[in-house]
Amino acid sequence: MGVKKHLLDAEVKLSGGKVVKGPVTTSDDKTYYFKSHSGGSDFYLYLIRDDNGWYESGGNEAGQPQEIVDQIGQQIDTYLKENPILN
């Protein structure tokens, strides 16, 4: 992987009301890295998009809830649509 570029700071609201926040970076514009900096929820995950949507492709804990993956993926999609010159 090359140099990481910061895309955005994601914020996810979980069904229980908890908020998870952290930066999203990428070094290849295919795999996206999210690092949670929320109190008591320090974890990271890698996200990839395919024809079926966003999925977790790795991280430091066994599988994060799909709602986290979906919400971060939606924020990445929005960012990429609003910043097409960076794609």
C-alpha cells in the first residue's frame, strides 16, 4: 500500500444510541480504513465495496455490526460523489 490519504471523519450512531467516531483513510482508493476513537470502543476495520455493497474485509476484532459498515460505507460514497476529482 502507498501513502494513506485522509478522506473524512466518520460518525456512526448505533441502534443502542452509542456514537462511534473516527477517521477514514485509503492508500489505494479500493480499501478503506476506519479507526474508531470513541471512548471504550477502540477498534479498526477495513472496508471494501463490491456490486453487493460495503463489507468488512478485516480488522482487529471479529466482525463489527453490519450497521457500522453500512453507515461508514454510505459516508464514503457521499464523500466520493462530492469530491470526484480526488477519485
